[in-house]
Amino acid sequence: MNKILVKLYVPMLEQEYDIKIPANKKIYDIIKLLVKIIVEFSDGYYKPKSFPTLYDKSTAKPYNIRLTVKQSNIKNGTELILV
């Protein structure tokens, strides 16, 4: 499985994380995975009230949850925001 290293910023926690994500999964599944990881990293403190949105930090544009990571512009070193 191909993985991509991204930098994820979570404003709710004011934290940044370096996380490897699978390139062949849909953005929707990546968001679910990221939420699970951040809940663990934050000892359960991170609890989004609704399904979060993943944004490109440099453009502030949201990612289409129907695309796979490969189909998006996400590559190694991309900075993301989970809101």
C-alpha cells in the first residue's frame, strides 16, 4: 500500500501532527481515519460534533470527499487542516 506523509493541523486542539495516509483511499475514508487517530492522540478530547471537513492549508479549499488521495493534489509534505 502506497502511503503519503502529510502535516495535519487540528485547530480545535491547536496541534499539528505528521501522519501517513494511504494513497488509494477516498478522502471520506481518510477523514474517518484521521478522526480516529486524533481521538487517540488527544486521549478522547477531540470529539467533533459533525463530520469534519479536510482543507488544503495553502489554498483553504476543501477536498472533495468522493476523490481518492491519488486523484487529489495531496502529496508528501502537503499541509492539511481538519475542521
